[in-house]
Amino acid sequence: MLKLASSPDKIDFEPILKGLEVKSCVYRINRDIRFSNDKSPYKSHLGAFIVRGGKKNGDKFAGYYIHIEPEKSIIAGGAYMPPAPWLSAIREKIGEEPNEFIKIINSKDFVKY
């Protein structure tokens, strides 16, 4: 949860992420044009994966993804391309508590955003 700290110009958010640098979270602006008909050199969006230890740890921890683009911006959270054992554990947990999963995905706030 995002909460304001004692100082109005300081925000505490996920203490485990403290000390992360921007360069370890944002993706490069250059596009891979090798196999694309569109040869424009730069992406039209800004993307960042905010996860413990930086984006290279995305296969070890869940995190937050921010994608900023006109008319297509999103903020997401969770596991991105988890390894097989992690994915199996996620699926098993959902299978054990399907009503809780359904409650979450049908909640007004979840559907709204």
C-alpha cells in the first residue's frame, strides 16, 4: 500500500524496493527492428518493471509493471513469465482456493481498473 510518510515530500512504498535505481527498472528506448517492417528506431512508450533487485530478477519475484503510452497506459502487478515451478505453485494455490480467486477478479475495484 502506498502511504504518506512523516515528511510531506517523502512517500513510503514497498520497503523491499528501497534503493532501486531507475536504470535497473526501465527498459531501453531503442526498438529491435531486425524483423520488423517498421524501422523507426525508438519505442513509442516508456516501460518499467519495478521488482526487488531490478528487472533482471523478474523470474524470481513478482513486481509492478508501468507502461506509459498515449491512450494505452497501464499499471500492472504480478509475476511475468514465471518459471515452471513457480507457475505450478500459482496454479495450485488458485485451484485450492477458487472462491477467493473469483472474489478477487470479480471485485468492483479490480474490474474497474
